[in-house]
Amino acid sequence: MAIRHSLKMKKVTIEDLDQYNELLRYVFQVTNRDLTQTGWEEAEIIKDKSPALEKANVIGWFDQDKLVSQIAVYDFNVRIYGKTFKMAGVTGVGTFPEYANKGLMQKLIYQSLVEMKEKDQTIAYLFPYSIPYYRKKGWELISNKISYEISDYQLPKYHKVSGDVVRVDPEGDEVKEAYLIFAMKTHGALLRDDIAWSEYFRWDRPDIMAAVYYSEKEKLEGALIYYIDEEIFYIKEMHFLNEDARTALWNFVSAHFSMISKVKGDTYTDELLSFLLEDADIKESISPYFMGRIVDVVGFIKQYPFKADTHDRKWIFNLSDPLLEWNSGTFELFISKDGKGEINRVQKKVEDSIDIGSLTTMLLGYKRPEYLKQIRRINASDETIDMLEDAIEQQAPYFSDYF
């Protein structure tokens, strides 16, 4: 049967929930077996997705009344060098194969970016199913995931600390409070609301566990989310504010020595775990994780905290964006002595240039200006590169969420 061509773009609402789930299940090939293995029943996943769909901005293409392509955007907040930014979390991207290669997703992404700008969401994050695809749309890598494996005999030896580790409900207030304290101090971290926490635990096993660290002054300074299966201690996330908290949480892991043969886990910093262990000869692998893109360069720069200096700085450059006309053209970036930025469109001919993805990864600290020049992602003088190196904080984003 020929595909009908009466396609219309419109909002996806709660009345379309069954079709929304059907498209997600098809695109990501989530089977009933997958749901059963993670403890989900069909009715549960539909019920759980309902509030998410209500709170997300979802737009799609409909062929008559059939949903055939969609994109969902959550309203999130993220920390960038000590400041809170409105962030658009892109998820649920998918098109049925018989409607592929018709430009449907290109138009959905563009429309979602327009709506992000209208809501002052100056940056967007996503987990890429295809890095090349999203690079062509202006996204770029902004964070890594480091996966590690530690044999039981390599676990850290016990070191005394003044506080205590307490096992708690993984979905309880203590875990959420510990994470919030950590996220507020951590560059790149998501400030999790109820939807973010729901996404964080969505596909986890029912036997997930958690522990938190209280300092001697009874302050929450760290948390561990984990489970144990077939003599393997799996760490979903460990975060901490200081060395005492890190030591205490690893003391807790090592206390399971008689029960386990190894520890497997993920961390999301730019620092290899091996350097912190007495026996550093562990298995570690680094993989790219999340991507980001500046949605509105003028609004983003207005909020962005550059480093202070003894004098004002400026840079005139050509900015290219494959989708957004308001991010394309020649701009003058002005950075005041106290680190406040401002960017305006100018009518000048210059050789300096950068694309929106490279600008995003540079300003978020994932890749440095000097490196981006070496790989020809920035065209600028050495003097300008030195200025940018001095103006941008040197810290890679921490992002441990998935949506």
C-alpha cells in the first residue's frame, strides 16, 4: 500500500500516548522481554510515561491520525560554572522507517529549537544514537563516561574517616538531597526534578540500592547508587564533595570483599579512577556520552560566566550554524573585566571562524581552544587563542543522567 502524503506537524498530547509508546518501542526495539528483565510490565511503562509526556514538549508528524515521527523536549536546568541555565533535554527522537529520508526529523528538530529559544532555553542536551547525525545538526560532544572494572584484590584498603556511611532508600529524600548538594557545586550537572529522577531510575533493576555519607557534623557529602548480582558489585553512580566522602564510600564498597569477585561501574568526571587507587592496574574504558548545542548564542553568552581579568577582551569572528539563522553570521564577542559577556552581530569582514558545535564544546570546557585550533575547528590568531584560554574555565562537564 502506498504511503499517504497528507502529513501534518502538530503537538503530541496525552491522547496520543499509545502511539507515542508504540513509536518509541519500535525505534529503540524495546521488547516485552526487555521490560520483564528490568522489572517492568506493559501497563507500568504506559502509566510511567504518562506524566513524562504531559510535562514534555512533544511535537510530531501525523499521517492522517497516525503518529509517524516525533521529538520530545524536557524543561531542565543545568549548572554551568556555578550558574544555573535553562536546558532543553531532547529525547524520544524517532521516525517509522517507511517515513524516513523525507526531511521530517529535520523539520521537527528545527521547530523544537525555535520553541526552545522562545522559552529562553539557550542550550540543549541529548544522548546521541548517532554522533555523526547530530553533529550535522549542530550538536557536539560535551561529556564522557568512564567504565571501569576492579578485581576484589584491587579494592582500596580501609582508611578511617570521621563520618559515617548509611544505607538508605535509593529513591528517598537523602539520596536526592545529597545529589542536589553535589550538583549545585559541579559544572555540567543536571538539577534533577521529579521527571529527571524518574528517567534516572526508569530502566533500573528492582533491587537497586543506595548509601549516603554523613560527615562528623552530620552533613550529607556523598552518595552511592549500586546493586549486587552474581558476585559483582555494580556502581551506577558515586558522587562526593571531598576526599573524606570518597574514602568512606569506597570503604563501604570494600566492606563487601567477602561477597564479591569484582566491582564494575561508571564515572563521569574527566579523571581516571585508576590514579586514585593503590593498585592502578585496573580495566578502564572511555566513551563519549552526551552532546550539547547552543540554541541561542546571544542569550547563552549573556548568562555565561567568563573568568575575570585586568582588562576587557573582544573577538570578532564568523559563526556558522547548520540549522539556525540567528546563530549564523559575523559576531563581536565582548568580555568585560569582571567576566560578563556580550555578543552582537556586526557588519565586518574577518577571517576568524568557528561553528556552533565547536563553540559549544569549547565554552562547556570539554575541548580547549588551543586543541580546537590544532584540529582546525577554530580559525584564529595565537593571540586570540591565548585570550580564549584565559577567559574560559578549565573543567570538563560532569553529566551522569540519561533521558
